[in-house]
Amino acid sequence: MIENQKIRQEREIKAFKLKFLREHDIKLFIIAPKLDADHTCTLEVYKKITLECIREDHPKYKKYTFKTKSKERDFVTYIQVMSFLASNDGYSLTAVGNSIFRNHATIINSRRIISNGIETKEPSINRILKKIQTKIDDYVGIISEDIKSKPITEPELDPIWYEAKDLITGRGNYR
């Protein structure tokens, strides 16, 4: 995930927590899985999402994997976009290359091609980039703008449990 998406995600989470606190007088703690300091999602997630997109858009590639050596433009562009996104997320060129059974020079070339496609507004590259990035955002869990609040329907613990806990821990005066 690029830096502005991380900032947006943090801002939306903070706003959601504040809104929830104001409306329900309950302080939320949001726990997100920690991947590592530099990456938003793993290379395996990038690969999985990319293969999903390829298979949705081009069913003829359903048996293709990252080990498949193909020069078909429809297939290669997805791999290049994934390489571009993963390397922008902080993964090294070698790590990205190794994960898709290519070398770092292939990743450098992929980054160049996708960057040029973005600058020239090439429709196919921008469509694929948007699709994969949207799926990554959904996977990572960016909070949507139109969240509707829902009432809490679960009952609070019965006070008898608090009395039992106090009795067990010796805090209560139940002699």
C-alpha cells in the first residue's frame, strides 16, 4: 500500500473511533494484523489477488500460474502491475522477482512499463491497476465513507458475574 493510502486508512480509523466514542460513549481499540513495519500485505496476498483478477477478466488463463512463461500481453500486464504495486509497497526487487519466479531485472522493466502506462494514461494498464488496487484495499480493509451505525444488540454481562468475580478474587465483602 502506498503511503497516502496508509495515511488515509489511519485517518479514517481515527475518525471512526472518535465518532463511535461520541455516539456511544465507548472507547474502541482497533487491532490490525501486523505484517511488518514496511509492508501492508504479503507478497502471497498480492499474488492471490492478481491471479483472481486474471481469472475474472480472462478465463482462458485459469490454468496459468506465476511459473507460467508467457508473452501474451493480457497475462503479462497483470504480472507487471502486481510487481509495480509490491515494489512500491517496499518489497525489494529481488523479493518480488523471486516470488513470481523472475529476476530483479524483470521487475525493473515492469516498473518502467507501468509507470509509463500511468503517465500516458494507457486504458488497459489503468484498468488493471485500478482493479488490483481496489481488491488490495478491500483486503486490507480501508473503511468506507458511508458506514451506517448499528445499535448494539448484545446484552451486557449480568451484575451477578461481577459479584462472583469479586468473591473469587477476594475483593468483595461477602462473608
